Amino acid sequence: MRVKVAIIGSGPSGLLLGQLLANAGIENVILDRASKDHILGRVRAGVLEEGMVHLMDEAGAGARMHAEGLPHDGISLAFDGRDHRIDLYGLTGGKRVLIYGQTELTHDLMNRREASGGISVYEAENVTPHHFAGKSPYVTYEKDGITHRIDCDFIAGCDGFHGPSRKSVPEGAIRTFEKVYPFGWLGVLADVPPVNHELVYANHPRGFALCSMRSNTRSRYYIQCPLDEKIEDWSDERFWDELRRRLPEHHAEAVTTGPSFEKSIAPLRSFVAEPLRFGRLFLVGDAGHIVPPTGAKGLNLAASDVHYLFEGLMEYYGDGSTAGIDAYSARALSRVWKAVRFSWWMTMMMHRFPETSDFDQKIQEAELDYLTHSSAAATALAENYVGLAY
């Protein structure tokens, strides 16, 4: 098989890039080692920036997102037993975020790809990029005991942190930057109404908590926990009790409890690989960078990578210019590092660190007080939260 672009990874970034390319008449194939059902079973982010929303519309996959998504004009920061609302809409000249689960977004993109005749190969084993430093790259994979080869012009590595794309890059050609945080997030999904109509970020002496949602009837809650915690030690009852302890009284009383249908502990890290282009191989999304979920940037950063790469490929196939693909890494990383900074800042401000001194704690309290009493500081948070311009 020969296509113009081989895409490794059938998560949101791979599907989004594939659909944008297909709409432009640029042949592509998507490969993924997982099954379709496994991909649709992943529970991930659900706060979409306007840039992500626009790209879904451009892909022709945004109808259900607009019908079922929940527009949010603000968020709440809770500390000292009180709520402090950040008016995202008012502080950014009318910008907002949209709550829509990544699983639903992935489903919409898969349906759109199938309807448009796009080729996706699931359960492809040993996917490997080759010869991307030259002019004739190709990808091999195994399926049903047979080795297949796909020749292409370019390879897009949309295969996540543990995928083969970044691992295929020679060690001396890549530099990585990483910060591992000394705690994780214990999260649950439950079919109960959310505690508040907007997200609540809580800073509490017992640790951070986040009240989020996927819909008006499905809630996503998180609490900060040590990395050595065991999920089997956390019954639903224990989780709900701990969540309520970390919220202001009026929110705690409004928590509707119920059985969880998903429960997991996620470690937090900041990670960036540089550059994001290696000849004719491009790293996209989690393949090239990871952020802690505090700032709701992971999925949205993958979308901005797709935007820059798609623009570059359009220039290449439309005008014969390599300017866009040559600039891909620098353009993407400029936005990535700003989001890494914002996610780090939110994480540092809202969590309790085990090594925190009395001085550090006073600085955190001063930061929160300044943020909620200064329109300039609140505006800086708001413009980063709704997403910086592409």
C-alpha cells in the first residue's frame, strides 16, 4: 500500500489529523495496536478549548459535540472554605470552554472516518516507522501473522507517550525534559449530577480536589493522593467522604453519591521532547509532550499540534512549499511550553506538596489571594485556561 501520510495512533489527534487530510483529498491510513473497543473504552479529558472545537467542525465531526456539550463561562477556585469564581468569558472578551468527553469525541471522529471511507487498521502489532530520515519513509506492521508495509511521504506519530514513534528516534537526535510530581490523582466516574454547574478546583490542607463532569448526569471527581496508594483500598464510600472533606461546606452538602463505574489513580508529570520533527516523522500530542491534567491542556495541545502539522502538509501538497513542515516543531513547541508552564503553575498553586515548608505554604496562600483579588492576575489565568491563540 502507498499513501501520502501514514498516521500511527487512532486516538483523537490521529483521527483528527486523518479526517482533516481526508477532507483535503490527501490520502492517509491510520494504524493502532489496540482494538476499536479498547480505544473507545478509555476515559480521558473532557474540557475543550475553542481551537479544538473549531478543528472538530472543520473535520465535519462537530454536530453531536455542539448538541450535547456543555459550554462553561467560568471556573471556581475553592480555598479557605470559600468559592472564588474566575469569569473566563468576561475576562477574555467572550471566550469559553466546552465540556465534552474525549470518548465521545473519539467516537464522533471514528464515525466520520468510516462514513468518508477512511482506512483504519486496528490491532496492528509491532508498528514500526522506517527510513524517515530520507525521502522514502515507510511503516511496517503485523496483522493476523502477516507483515505489511505502507510506503508514504510522511509519518505522523500520534501514538501517545508509550508508542513506537518517539522510541524510533535515534537517542542523540532528541532531548527530553521531565518533572515528576510526588502525588497522583485518584479519580472516579459516576452517573450522578455534578456538584456545581462549573468546575471546582479545591485547595485544602488534606490535598487537592477537582469536581468536574462529562454531562448533566455524569460526574468526574478527583482527589490528590500519594503515589503508593492502592486503588483496592478506596471504596466508593471512602472516596465520597474524602471528597466532601476537601470542599467548601455548601459544595460538600450538594455532593450526590452513587456507585462509581470507573476508578483509577493517575501519576502526574510534565514531559517535553525536542524537537518534534525528525526528517519525515512528526511527533504529535502525547508522543511529544505530557502535562499534568490540572490545566486541562493535554487533549487541547494535541489539537494544536494537529493544526500546525495540517497547515504544513497543506502547504506542501498545495503549493509545493516545505516552509510549514519545516516550521512545525518550533511553532508547536512554542505553544506547548506555554501550556506546560500554565499546567505546572496550576499544579503548584492548587496542590499540597509533602516537602512544603511553612514559608512555601504562605507563598501559596498569597498567590491564591492575589489571583482572586487582581483582575490582571485573573485575566492571565483565564486567557491560558480558555487556550492561547494558534
